[in-house]
Amino acid sequence: MTQNDLAHMSREELIELALELHAEVEALRMKLEKGKKPPTNSSNSSQPPSRDHKGNKPVERKKRQHGSPAGHAKKGREMVAQADRVIEIKPKECHICQTNLSQEPMVLKNINQITELPVAKAEVIEVRQYAADCPCCRREQIEEAPAGLEMGRSFGAWLEATVVYYRQEQHMSYARTEAALYNLNGVEISQGGIDKIMQRAAQKARQEVKPIAQTIQHSAVIYCDETSSRVDGQNWWHWVFCSMDAILHVVRFNRSVDVINDVMNGGRADAWVSDGWPPQLKAPAHQRQLCMAHQLRNLQAVVELYPQSSWASRTQFLFRYAIHLHHQRERLPTDEFFGKVQQVERVLNRLLQRPCEQPQIHKLQHRYQKYRDAIFLFLYRSDVSPTNNLSEQHLRPSVIHRKVTGGFRSGWGAQGYAALKSIIDTAALSGITPFFTIQNLCGYPSLPIPIGV
């Protein structure tokens, strides 16, 4: 189109042409902004901090002083009340004139305690089982071996618990477990032997995990999350269901609501805390709570995408204030607390009714309108947390296990890991250590030898 063509156009035609060009420019601008979307990181998405870009620190930066601050009282390792062994070092003779000092009175000068590990060399216990014929009934009599020394057992329960602990809690491979047992304890064990130990432990764990599943099914508040898992070269999913009394881990091949329904087995929770994954929002529960940590990250992504818009930043501030108010519940009078809750509710209603043209903001608005009752449930129930951090914390070791070992070679390995993890995490709620939990599962220790044997 030339300047002459524009000169012969009417006023209405020029206005119509200008509107068409403006619409085309806006469409191109939106397309360009979409291509310039800010990069994702741990503050605006579910990306782990380990994947964030780490920039170089300035060379002239002020270096932080290491060590204790000025005026801090020195604190050393506390001594135990009763030492296992006491070694007394007394002077025998004078270093100058060689006079004998053994009969002279001594004064205690210094005390020092050293913590050391004994040489952990494995012991081989040979169990010989005899038989005798009864002179009266002429029948052969065989005495059963005591617990921990059963015939047919190749490894003691303590050794088996150590193998399971290395594999389960320390994420050690078969080869590293084999090397650690040989170097630290002098135990020669093949990877096949390690595999058999893990299979036995997994079989026992699957039986012990049934009461944990029943506890979850009858829990009032359940925190749930899932992460990817690698099983026999396939993409599976590792689920975790948490309550105040039990932790249940489940590894399944899918990520649908069928897994939740199968675990709940007809049970229905009072409140379900999760992220915005659609199957989680279909879980059997009377009430729901969206994870505020996820929503704050989603809002941060919108803040970076549309810095000129104030809706996301104001909603983000409101959510942070609501979380702060939740933590102040016990310090505020009841009337004052719920008065502030009503203020928070009114502000959110105004934000959800504000018209917004940006697609990402409109998407969040639609989500919060649809799940309006699942945003501030934690302000009305003191037993509900505003975040899903509980389940994410219990999933983190599984993610580490996947990254370190590369996944599971078989389905039974994945199921066994989940069952063992369920027992260990549930016992930890009562203050029981992982190794003690595993040792109880593996059986009665062979050492010390039972009295009378």
C-alpha cells in the first residue's frame, strides 16, 4: 500500500485499517512475549534448587567470616558419665634425675575422653545339631536351634540388617555394599547373596505394611504427593500418603486417581492436602487444601512473566499473610483471629473478581475460583498445614535413591523398597531409628550367643 492509496481512503476506512493493524501488532507482541517467557527455577516452579543456574560470585565480594561469632562461649564435646575403659598414665621416674616415683603420691592432672570404633570383624558361628535315639520309645530326638541360630540360616540378623540399611537408607549399590562389608567387616558376600537378603526383607516388610495402610485409610488428615520412579527400564510413580500416625509409600506404574482409590480402599479422609494435580483433587475426602507453597511458586512465575500487573504480587502477599496468620493462631484471641480470617477472605474475593486479560493470570483465577474452599482450609482447621511439605520431605529420600542408583531392576525391588520405607518412616514417628527398625524386621541377632547354648 502506497501513500497515494492512503490519501484516497475515507476517514472510516482509515480507522478500520488502523484497528486491524493494531490487532495484528498486539497479536505479534503477545507471541513475542510468549517466546520471552522467563526461565523456570526453584522459586517459580517445581524445579529442584539443584537445577538452578549458579552465577559466579563477584571477585571483590565481602567474604563471610567462618567460625563462631565474636564473644561466643567456647563449647567442646561433652564427656560421658561412665567410660567403657579407663587408662591411667602415671609417671614412673623423674626425667631429670631418674628417681623412682612409683611409691610417691599422685595428683590427677588432666582427663581426656577418646571415642573410638572397635575393629568390626565378623564372626563365623558353626551350629552343630545332634540327634539321639530315645531308649524307651526308640524315636530319634533332635533339639531345635534357638532364635538367631536356626539351621539353614547363612547370615545372622545383624548382618542382614546391615545389608538392608546400606541398600535402603544409604542408597548404596550392590557393588558398593559388597565392597563396604568386605573392607569394614571382612565379610565376603556375593551380590547374589545381597539380593537374597533384600528379597527376604522385602517379603517380611510387605506383611508388616498392611496395618500401616489401614491406619492411613482411617486418618482424618492425609498429605499426599507423588514423584517419578524408574522400574525395569520403565517410568513408574512413587506415591506417599502421610498422616500424624503413619507414612505409607506405594510404587505403581500409573499416576491416576485409581492408585489413591486402591490405597484408601473405601476410606474417606476429612481433609486431603496436596498440590493441584487433577487426580489428587479427586481423592476421597470431605475437604481439600491446596499446597500454598506450590501456589506461591506459580504466582511468582506470573509476577516474572507480567511485571506490569499487580494481581499476582497482591495475591502472593495475601497467601503469605494467611500462612503467617496460621502460625499466630495460638497467640491471638479467638475473636481477633477469625476477624482477620474474614478480612483475608474478603480480599481474596475481590482479587478473584478483578478482570484480567493475561492468559496465565486468568488461568490461576479460574483455578482459585473452582477450588475456592480449598485455599484457606488451614485457617479453619488447626490440624491442617498450609503446605504439603510433610509428604515432600518423605519423598525426598526416594528421589535421592533414584538419582544415585538409577532406579530398580525389578518390580519386586520397587515394591520392597516402598514397603521397607513405609515401616522405617512410620517407626521414626515414634522415635525409633531406621537400623533398629530393620533389625527387628530381620529377626533375633545371632550374637551374643544365647545363654545355655
